[in-house]
Amino acid sequence: MGLGVTPLEGLGEPPDTRRHVDCPGVTTVFAGKVMFRRVLGKTLGFVGYTVQYGCIAHCAFEYIGEFVVCSGPSMEPTIINQDIVFSERMSRHLCKIRKGDIVIAKSPFDPHMNICKRVIGLEGDKVCTSAPSDMFRTHTYVPKGHVWLEGDNLRNSTDSRSYGPIPYALIRGRVCLKLWPPHSFGTLSESPTRRITQTQSDSDSD
């Protein structure tokens, strides 16, 4: 005979022995972590875009060109004070700087200052080192890897006649266009000083 079990009426289901505890602090910490991750992700994304566009801008200025505001009287009348010009960089990188070009270069005295001058002679060229008012003319040869620079306003220009030829590496770009003022917009005129000497190699390349 089997053992019978008689259910106890009125007792119902056994009580749940698990404890339910409200933890508002845990929810707050979790939400804070989610918000921190979102902010961190947006910040890193912004930094990434900034670095990306910064690299693009650097490459554009380094290999394409830049806008330059000129100051001083040394290039008058071709370029006067506060004129805005565009200086392209490809000619420098391709070693296509020629005599007669106007260039932006680093000052041989101050690396933080730029100068705007005209190329009078390239390496191997014979150039005049005397001033227009000198009774006797003196000449020198431009050494290898250097250029001879002069301002168009010879009477008011500190250039290679004072500090000698400068290394080609100091050239930053070639001025190819004047942008401001509007009435003088366009390409730049030839040297008014007539101090650029024509060599046999120049005649052969024409």
C-alpha cells in the first residue's frame, strides 16, 4: 500500500526566499559609463577629423601654394606694400625656378621671416654685385645649389648684394599671380632693372 499525501489546503505556494533589493546607485553608474563612452567616442572622432583635415591642409600648403601678404618697398613698382599674391610650390619641388621669377624665400638672417625677391642668377651664372650708382662694376659667380636674389627697387632693397647668394633650399615658392588690389589682378611684370644676364644656355633653351 502506497504512502498517500494529502495536500494542505490554504497554504498555497511556498514563499519566495529571494531578496529583492533596489539599487539606484548601480543604475546611475551604468548610465554614467554609457555617457562617458559616447562622449569619448565623439571626442576621438573630432580629433581624428581634425588631424585628417590638418594633414590635408598641410599637404595643400606644402605642395600646392599659399596666399602671401607682402610688406615693404623692396619690390616696388612690381609689388607694393600690402599687395596679396599667390605663391605656388610645385616649381620649387620640381626645380623649375628660373631667372626672372619672383620667389618667396626664408630670410638667411631670420628663419622666422620670409622675403620676396626676384631671381637674378642661378648656379654658375655671372652676376653684378655693385649698386647702380657705383662707378666700377664688380661681378661674381653663383655657387652650386644657390640663387642670387635682388629686389626690383634696387635703391631700397636688402638682398644678395648684402648677404650674398642664398641656398636653393630656402626658397618656399614662386609668385605667379597678384590677387589684390583688384585693379592689378593678374600675372607679374618682368624685371624693370635689366640686371638679369642672358647666358648661352638660356639662348639655347629659348
